[in-house]
Amino acid sequence: MIVDMQFPPEIIVADDSAKLAETAARAIIDAALEAVKARGRFTISLAGGSTPRATYERLAQSPLREQMPWAHTWIFFGDERGVGPEHPESNFRMANAALISKVPVPATQVFRIRGEEGDPEAAATNYARTLSEVFGGRRGELPRFDLILLGLGVDGHTASLFPGSPALKEVFRPVAAVHASAAAVPQRFTLTFPVINAAAIVMFLAAGAEKAKVVKAVLGEPTSALPAAMARPREGRLVWLLDRDAASLLNVAKSR
Ligand code: 6PG
């Protein structure tokens, strides 16, 4: 179902992956400062995989490190694998090593998905409860993240929302436990599109020539049914941050 968006997608092309990381880090700071000024805090959902690592590392380095309002930043995860926080496949582990352990964000403001818990449905429900407790809002009201970072798989998945997954049809629950049979760790947990599309900003990070075809399939085809194309924030901004290789099949001017 194509959801109408208030704003057209913004496509920003960086020269290379290093400039992409710099641009993304600065965009996160801009979003954070605006959110703290407007609402007193900044709520961000981090993406997993490998692409965002350079952005997280950049954000943990001076001078950008000092520009972030860490005391007012609340960190969540867009998805997680069914492993513990020390496991090499853990998205939390990657973000913690690249960013969280290196910046003064209060530990009480970092919320990982406890993927190692025995009962996946309970783990998903527990995370949804955490979102509800932290975001407040009326019963059943979806959390509105200030910024949700997303990656893009070559099959068009994003977070752990894979093609053909029943979770793509979720219209109510904010967090789903999914089984991704083709993934290295099939047990996954993911924010669902109701939450993604309620965000103030959804920002995709994609780099590398291997993503060019899927970027074109998602951004170049208005009726694309790929999961990543379903990220269409109703009353928020949709930003695609690409490096030149990932954008090579799009007809867009390089802009960074
Ligand atoms: C995950 C991510 C996933 C990732 C894409 C792209 O848990 O793996 O959430 O959606 O963003 O698979 O991964 P790369 O950045 O490694 O290409």
C-alpha cells in the first residue's frame, strides 16, 4: 500500500563513503539539535549492518562528538539479530563499539533489543513496551522517533523487513519478531512500518556499487513493492544518503 507522504524524498549523493559518513553524521547532529530545541530530547533508532559504522565512528570523534547533545539523546535500534550484545552479529555490539561506548550518552538512555531472550515474541513485546514507556503517549499510540536510520539490503530489505515477510503487513504492533531464513542469524527483531512511517525523519544510508541496482529499483520505480520502498513517513522527511557508486544508476546530480 503506497502511503501518501507530506514531503518528497530528499536524495543526497556524497562523493564517496567517507564523505557519506561525514554528511550523515552532520545530518544526525542537525536533527538532534532541532529535536532538543523543539522537544527537549532527541530520539534516534540506529541501523545495523556495516554501512552505518563509519557514520557512528565519525559521530564519536571530535569535533562532531562535542556538537551532539548526548545528555538529551535517547538511543534505540531499528532491528537486532537473535543474539546477545557481545555476539559478532549483534547490531548493538557494532554500534556500541563504534559510538555508544565512546560518547557520554547516559546508559539509562540506551535501549537495545534483547535478542538473546529465549522467547522471541516476548522479546519483541518487551521492546514494544519499552518504546511505549519511554515515548509515553496514549495507549496504542505509535512512538514518533525524531530520526530512524535505515540501511538497504541488495534484496531491497531494510531493518529486518525482508521481501515476502508477514511483518510487511503489520499495521499495529511496533516491533515484530521475524524469521529471516536466508540471513546468517535467522531470528530477527525489527521495528515495523507503522513506527517507521510515523517518524519525523527516516534516513537511509547506502554505499557501494553493489547497491546501485537496488537503489534504482527502490527510488526509480514509483510502484516498487520492495520493503525499503514502503518506508514513506506520512508526516516526516524521507532522506536517502548515498555515495556516488550506490547512486550511479539514478539520474541525480552529485550534491555533496
Ligand atoms: C541488519 C540491518 C540491515 C542492513 C542491510 C544493509 O541488521 O543487517 O538492519 O537492514 O541495514 O542489510 O547492510 P550493509 O550496510 O551491511 O550493506
